[in-house]
Amino acid sequence: MTAPGPQGERVVADGRPPSRVEQLEATWREYYRHAAEPPPHPAARDFLHRDLRESLGRLIPPDASVLEVGCGVGDLLAGLPNARRHGLDYLPEVVAKARARHPEVTFEVGDAIAPAAEVGARADAVICDRLCHSVLDVQALLLGLKRRLAPGGRVYLTAFNYLWEVPVRLAELAGLKRPAPTANWLSDADFRNLYDITGLEVVRYEDRLLLPLEVPGVTPALNRYAVRAPGMNVASLYRIYVLRDRGPVPPVRKVSVSVIVPTRNEAGNVPAAAARAPVMGASTELIFVEGHSTDDTWAAIQRTVSTYDGPLKLRAFQQTGSGKGDAVRLGFAHATGDVLMILDADLTVPPEDLPTFYDVLAGGHAEFVQGTRLVYPMEPGAMRFFNKIGNVAFSELFTYLLQQPIKDTLCGTKVLWRKDYERIAAGRSYFGDFDPFGDFDLIFGAARLNLKIAEIPVRYRDRTYGATNISRWKHGWLLLRMSAVAARKIKFV
């Protein structure tokens, strides 16, 4: 929780300035406290709410018990015909308003991602209306929704179409919608990837609204007929996913893990990497691979390895070759673990996130797991408008070329079984020495072996030491080159 500091700035309980994530969470809390307030021109909002209420009233069986997670003041629940309706919201003051506004509905204060021990009664229909755009962890939200399902129940999740991000912002400027904080914008591929790794599957989905305003003679034609024409779903305003629990998840296997940390000019991050890296599986080793640094990175690694007194096994090597791809191959060659992981030494993807990758791989949900930085919001200015358009285009292109959802090819966090890496390495001559970073060597090799690929959204953190090596134009050109390789070697063969 954050609170005003002495000069009006926000501080957290221990007195330090809040992180961007904490600031974003506080901003969304403030937004939801006033969610019932109408925009200056509420016609579009009211049209959307009416369409959503009518659609869910049709989709949800009339005899089902209904729980809405993130119910706000309860207007959606109150508009449904079901006899058993229950609302859950994490803001006590909002729940109080809901109780006063709709006394015929049961409301309580609670957290959507509460652990199983804290989940009360389960429901036949669990509604989650656009909450995916504001939560800090969509994967945790989906797991929380699944925990609240009664046997045979369904989740009804609604989300804005990610292609409407710019129109939605324009609607805010025009007063048709209340301005919202920085939001998560997920594509259908992002959702399906997250459903897969959380044990949910799509039973059906429905695309809604091409025009969220009442225009006589035009609105019914667009919203009832045109939106269902082939190809028009890409232009719909929002989608309702109906999801079911896929069934029991196989137990996570206890296997050994090797975490490779390619390290060049990262002396200030070496101690933190060793201190923060978690123990996973049966055992975990952390392997630093230093690559011709111009600062004292190698000395920092040696000091850390010699003085470390923790649960991990630490090892260190120096490159004779150059580049991150070479460093990863060297680390993998010395690794002893059953699972191989890559952790970038800049720690912009937190080491604390690695157990999630381990669980997805060891639990059998996927055979190649990587992070994606392009789901959750980045810091202002971290990604320019045309870079965002480029990333969307490359996401669609690589998904088309590899025939599996791929959103962020250049995220450094990648996890796979050592036996599968050995197969990729054995077949490396098929592609040739084409990739200086090593990301595409692994992704294309995994795709060629028909490994199941999954992406886990990660929050890209600030650097605490050093400078970024990202070059927008250089990496854009690299993505074009890699697209050509995938087209020539995988798609059009």
C-alpha cells in the first residue's frame, strides 16, 4: 500500500519511494473508487453496459449460481435474471456502495487472486468483466477465477480487443469514456497462451460491437450481422470468452535446474543475481558466463562465488567467443540440470519470476517457455508508438510463420528441457550460424522440433545498474532478417 509522503509524493510502508508497479496499483485503486461516476458523455458507456448485461443474461444458464469478481457497485450483477448472485470486490468502500445500491444481491470484500484456502463458496458462473486490463498479474487472476468454479462451472471473461487501444484513448479524450490508468492490452493469442498454462480452455467465444453507439438503421446492422461476417471479428470492440476447467493438472516434477546468466558489464548486478535467484526443483545451480567486460564484472563474479553461503550452487566461466548466443551455449554446455534457464544479468526480468517458468515446464503445460514483456505496461516512453505498432506486426508475423503464438522473441528469459536443447543443438546446421543473440536459435529450433511453446507475461523492471543494449533500428532490422529465415526454413518448405 502507498500513502502520501511529506511533500505530497507517494511512499510505501517502509518509507521508500514506490516502484512503478506499486504506483500503477495505487492508481487503479483510485480509479475503481470512482468507477460509478459517468463520463461527460455517457451514451457509449451505457450502450456497452447494456450490451454486456444482455449478452451475459443470454449466455449464462438461468439456474446457475453467479459470482462476479471485481463487481464494483454491482450494476451488472443486479441486471442478471439469476436468483443466486454474489459480488466480490477488493475495495470496502465500493462494496458498501454496492450493498446500498442493490440490497437484493450479496456482496463481500475479497481478493480475486486469493489462495484456495481463502476461497469461500464456488459458483456455476464466474464473471470477470475487463478486470484483465488492470490487474498486475493476469495469470494469477485466471488461477483465482478457476479456484472459484463449482464442478462443471464456467468462467465468463470479457476483454477489450487490443486493436481498439488507440480508439479507446480517443474516446477518453472525447469524453465518451472515463480516462483510465495505463492498461494491459492482450491479443487473442496472449489469452489463449495464458488459458493453456493455467488449465483453462475456451468452450466458445463471442465478439461484440462494431459501433458502441445508437445510430438508427446502422447500429443493428453492424452489431448484429456485420460483426459476425468472416474476418470482421478483428474489428469488434470486445470479446466474451466462455472457459471451462481443463481438469486435474499433473503434479510438478522435482527436477534439477541450471540458470545461465550471460554477464557483460554488469558488475553491480552480480551480487543481487546470486542473492535473489530462487531454489527450484530438486536443486538449482547458477552459472555466470562473463563476456569480455570493460568493468570489473569478472572480479565481482569471483568475489560472489567465493563468499556465497546460500542454497544455490554457484559456478562461473569466461567466454572465448563473443555475443550473448555464444555465452548461452557455453553455459548450457557446462550445465548439469535437467532444466535449462536463461536469466539476463540486468535483472529487468526479476529472478523471483523464474519459479513460474519452472512450474509451467515441469508441470507439462509446455516444452519451451519464454517471457513476454509486451503484455503489461512499460514505463512511459519505453516504447514509442511506431515501435508498438512494429511489435504487434512482428507478433502476428512470427505467429504465422511458426504456427504457434509468439509475441516477444527478444525477451531474454527462456526455459527448456536439457534433452530438448541437445536435440536443438544437434540440428543447428539446418539453420546455420544465423543468430548473434541466441534467441532465434532456440525459438526456431523448438518450432522445428514441434515443441509446445508458451509465453509468460513479465513486468519489465527498471535497471539498477548499467545501460541498456537495446537499439530500436538495429533490433527491428534483426527481426526482419529472422522473419526471412523462418519463412525460408520453416514456413515455405
